[in-house]
Amino acid sequence: MVTAEQQHHAWLARSFGRTDYLPLFERDLDALASAGEYVDKYPGTHLFKEGDEAESAYVVRKGSVELYRKRQSGSRVVTRVGEGAVIGDIAMFQNRPYHSSAKAVSPVKAFKLDRVKLIPVLLDHPRVAMRWLISGLNQLEATQRRVIRLMHRTVKEQVAEMLLDESDPYGEVQLSQASLATLLGASRQSVNESLAELRDAKLVETGYRMIRVVDRPGLAKVSGRGEADL
Amino acid sequence: MVTAEQQHHAWLARSFGRTDYLPLFERDLDALASAGEYVDKYPGTHLFKEGDEAESAYVVRKGSVELYRKRQSGSRVVTRVGEGAVIGDIAMFQNRPYHSSAKAVSPVKAFKLDRVKLIPVLLDHPRVAMRWLISGLNQLEATQRRVIRLMHRTVKEQVAEMLLDESDPYGEVQLSQASLATLLGASRQSVNESLAELRDAKLVETGYRMIRVVDRPGLAKVSGRGEADL
DNA sequence: TGGGAACAGTCGGATAGCCGACAACGTTGC
DNA sequence: GCAACGTTGTCGGCTATCCGACTGTTCCCA
């Protein structure tokens, strides 16, 4: 029991940022753990939906979650997050409805924290509140970086970078080109053309609903990380 | 003395988000006020520069601050913030160098909070830490909205929206077209062309370093807020 | 008061990416 | 085994935007 619990604590601590100058103590983690519970979600099911009352935040423990928002013309993917991400906390703290929907794209295990239990815990454990703050700010920074990255980059560069980010340990990305296009906010045809060029350059191989990365350094070069911003 | 101080406290409370379900108490604000001091900056001077050690965060009390980052080819504006904004806190909490520069674009009064003084205060006053957290998350949400807003919109639509956001009470925007273009991530020429069309449509008037909004509803229509995303 | 710097306005060429359309291929279910 | 459907691959036309260049205007300061 001790082992599993300690592992759990270590993971919670990792999710909330760097541990070097403000260590979390055991009692903090105990408190945080007592304010929530694990939930499992199958691919395609929702953790929460846009417009629902935001009673909980989730910390993703396993799997991948897609955040998207409805518009009158279809839906728009905001981002895709994996292990360690904290989602739904913005709306929860503001006590307002969720402003996006969260859907599991692979089998997801998440730690669900209810507002009514969480807030007293944070008030009693300022270190945990500080951690959460730092975690949120890290996310803010990442989003700002994404804004800069999206601006003034060709579809080909964006595709290259996305493949580097999304490829699994075997170097494969299990996505249709249409989904990839939606994630990048580009058209399917443009993505297809970019992939064709990358294929001709022997950087990737393409198949049905699958893209395999065969030359990571080459892709990184195409993605233009050289002139990238921090 | 009491009046000015109370005003100060009320303003600090406002900057850190909604006050309805988690009120800040006097002692919290006293503590926060004691952890920093006011600084004044003339237009063109820096609050901090990219790469400097991040020892302080700033809460903008008056004026307008531009955040930008250097790249090998010139600089890129990340965002522009006004009264109530909290800047530099990300790098400060992470104990890393600032990753962007902050320059005053008008006479700025800001409340400077030093890390060494601030962190003990936050640990002693969990409500203040919660406030800060909520403030940061609000900013995160605004940034995510900006990402969505930027995607798939013409320069003309973006210009219209920017003018609505940035115009002062007299309906004027004191910006060169080049600065406007940088803020939008577009070229000066495209912005100029869009402004010419808006001028022809009697929605704005243009002058040297100045644009005056004369028809807000018309501009809102052009900006396409109808199909906008909350 | 004059000259230089910053800014506004405009043109033409080049191009990246969108859109519609369509054929070929893979997958799934009956 | 075949039909329906989702996916990939590719084409041509179209438009928004970028880029370089140039002119005329406004501002600022010596």
C-alpha cells in the first residue's frame, strides 16, 4: 500500500511543476488526494461538456484528452493534452460553466477534484495552492508560445512539428489527415500536400490513418526549430 | 491616509479577479502591499528585459505595457496589457530569466512585487495565493481565446476587432499602422489596405499615428462578432 | 526654418493556402 | 464477395496576403 501511495504522491507532485525551490510535503499531498478520486473514461466519451456547470477539475493521469469548442460551423479543436495536464480548473475556479468540451481520444484515467472539497484544502495548504498556481502559469506560457509558433509558419513547418509532438514511441501517429488538419487549423489538402513533400524527402512514411516518422532530426530541421523561440 | 489606502486595497482586490465567492480580507491586502512598492516608468523605458533574472512581478496600475520577444529578425509583440494586468509572474515563480521584455507605451505606474518578499506572504495568506491563481487562469483563458480568434480570420476582420478593443473613450487609437500590423502579426501594407476600405465605408477616420472609430456597430459587424466564440 | 526621420498611402508581382471536384484505395459490414 | 463509406492523393482556379519599391505627408529638433 505504501508503495502505490508514494508513487501516486510523486506523480501528483510532478504534475504541478518543478519541485526544487518549494517542496510539497506529505501532508499536502494527502490532503489533495483526499479531495478527489480517480475516474476512467473510454475513447470518445466526455470528461465534461461545454456549458455544463463546472464542479470539478481533472488531472490527466493516463491517456490523451482533446479540448474543443463548438461553433455554428462544426467544432474547433483548442488543444490536445496528455499526462500531467490540469483541465477544467479555469471554469471551476471562476464558478462558471465549462467553456470547452473535453473528450478522451484514448483510454483515459484522470484524477477528479471537486470544487467544494478542493477549495478548503487549498486554503489550508498554501503550498498546494502555490503549486497549482505555478502549474497554471506554466500552461499559460505554453499557450503563449503556441500563439507565436502558429503565426507566420507554413503548413509544412506546422505539420513537421506536430508529427514530432504527437508520434508515439514507435514513431507512429494514428490520425487521419483530416483530423491533423483540424488540429492545425489548416485544410486537408494543404496537409496532404505537405505530407507528400515530407514523404518525397524520406522523412516520413504514410499509410491509411497512419503516419510514421523515420527521420526525426530531418523533421526537426523542416519544422524550423532552429529559428524558434525559446 | 485611510482613504488612499482603502482605495489602494480595493484596486488590488479588483486586479485579482472576482470578489464574490472568496473575499479578500484587510490583512491579506496589507500583507500584499507590504511585499512591494510602486514604480513609475516613462514611455519607451523597460520594466524588465528578456533574459534578465526574474526577481519581481508587476501589477500594472496605470498606463499600457507592451510585451515582446526578440527574434533574429526583429521583434515580435506578444501582447499589450493595461490596468490590472499581472506581468513577469510566470518567470518569477519559475525562478528563471524573463522570457519576454516589457516596455511602457504610455506613462506607467506599476506595483512591483519582489519574489523574496512575496513568497512568504503567499504562504501565510492562502487567499491571496488563490486570487493570484485565478488571475493567472483568467489570463490563460484570454490567451486561448486569442488563439481561436486569430485563426481563420482576414486581416480586415482582425483590424476591425482590434480597433474596437483598443480605442479609448474618445474612440481614438493612438498607434502607428506599423505597430498595429505587428500586434496582429500582419504586414503593414495589408493593414493599410484594410484601413482604407474601412475608411471608404465611413467606419473610421485615419490620421498621423491615429485612427478614430466613428461607427462602432458597423465595425463590430465587419469584425464578425456574430459568429464569434465566447 | 530647414532638413531628416518616421509614417501613410499605393502599386505590381509572387505565392501560400483555400475550395470544389474527382479518382483511387482501404475498411467494414451484410 | 460486394456495396457503402471513409480516407488518401491530386488537379486547377481563386483570393488573401506578403514583399519590395516608391511617393507624399507629418512630425520633431537643431
